[in-house]
Amino acid sequence: MQQIHNKEFGGERPLYRSADLLLDGVTIHVGESSVKESRNIRAEGCRFEGKYVFWENTGVSCRDCYFAPSARSSIWYSRDISLTDCVVDAPKMFRRASGIRLQGVRLNHAEETFWDCRDIRLEDCEILEADNLFMHCSDIQIERYRQEGNYSFQYTRHVEIRDAVIRSKDAFWDSDYCTLIDCEIDGEYLGWYSRNLRLIRCRISGTQPLCYCQDLILEDCTFAPDCDLAFEYSTLQATVRGHLDSIKNPTSGKIVVDSVREVILDKNIKAPANCRIEISRP
């Protein structure tokens, strides 16, 4: 493997079409497409300032690297990508990429990151300022995770998340087969229009959660006091621990809740209108 140590590059395409290359302590200054169309690239302790760094790449491994704000849109149309112990201040980091592995990574300005990507694994990561995160992505596994940013996980498919704190308005809209285990989800209008969304031992906060859901499953979940008007026009099987402010017009299924302030079943309920609601501590 060719090695480049402690060098600086800038401009357009300085390392274009590289292969089997180790970058050690390298700085890529402002420019474009520095390592485009390359394969089998390892970067250790590097600093990336230019944009479009790793486009059309196969096999990129970054450890202890920094992506500056100017390194926007750095990893697009690539596959087999791993970042370990990296700090990313650049937005729009991943588009149409696959085989993505992040461990111990902090993305501080992650708006419009992870669009149209698949086969994603995250462990011990924190993602901030992350509006429109994971749009149209599939096959995602996440563990020990913290996120702040609205409109996340919309139109995603086949997602499993464990031990996470997700602060996001409109999360998991129009999603398919997403499972969250031991998570805290804070944000209004959670999961609208989702299909086969499953929440296990999760804590949920925010107004009007889980409406227009199809085949929703909740197992031993709890709801914050601001969770009002839940489950409108949803089909579901749910066990809710503790108190829930209000339930409105669920379509079908079964809800078992310890206590609820109000159940609203009005003329606007939709057929078959046969959801069973059992209150275990009236």
C-alpha cells in the first residue's frame, strides 16, 4: 500500500483515481473532489477542508479524522465506507452510498445527511442539527445513539434502533418496518403514516403521536404528559404503562393502558371503528 505522511493538498482532484493508499496526517485544503473515483483508501489523523472528498469510491476507512464545515457533501455515490472516532462538522455527508459503518463518530451539523443510502450501521454516535436525516434510507441498525434534528427517518425501511435518544419532530413518517427498543423519542407527530412501526419499552413525548399508522405495535411503552390525542385513525396493538393524556378515534386493534384522562370517540371515527380500549386502573 502506498503511503503519504504529513502532506498538504488543495485544488481540484489532487489524488484523483488513487488506489491502495494510506493517508497519514494529511490535510486536504479547500478544493473539490480530492480523492474522487478511488478505491481501498485509508485515512488516519487527517483533516478534510475541501468538498466532495470521497465521491464514487469503493473501500474507504477514516479513523480519527476531521471533516471541516467546508467539506460538505464529502461521501456520495460510494460503498464500503467506515468512519471511526471522527468529528464531522460538514453537512450533507452521505448520499446514495451503501455499506456505511460509523463508530464513535460525532456529526455536529448534519442537516440533509444520509439520503438514499442503504446498509448502515451506527454505534456510539451523536448527530446534531440533523434536519432531514436518513431520508429514503433502508437497512439501518443503530445502537447507543443520540440525535437532535427534525424530520428524521422519513420514508425509511427496515430500521432497528436500540438504546437511543431521538429528539425530532415528524420522525418516522411514512416508514416501513422500523423497530425501536429502549429508546426515548421526543417530538410531536411521531410516526404518522407509518407501516409496521414497533416500539418496545420506549418513552414517547410530544403532541399527537402515532396517528394514521398501519399495524402499529407498542410493547410496555410510556408517554409524557404532553402526549395528547394519540392514535387517531391508527390500527394497532398496544400496551401502555402509566398514564396517557388522551386517545382519539383509533380505527381498530387493541389498546391496554394503565390510565387515561380522556378517550374521544366521535362522529369522525373511521370504519371499522372496533378498537378495544382496556383501562387497567380506571
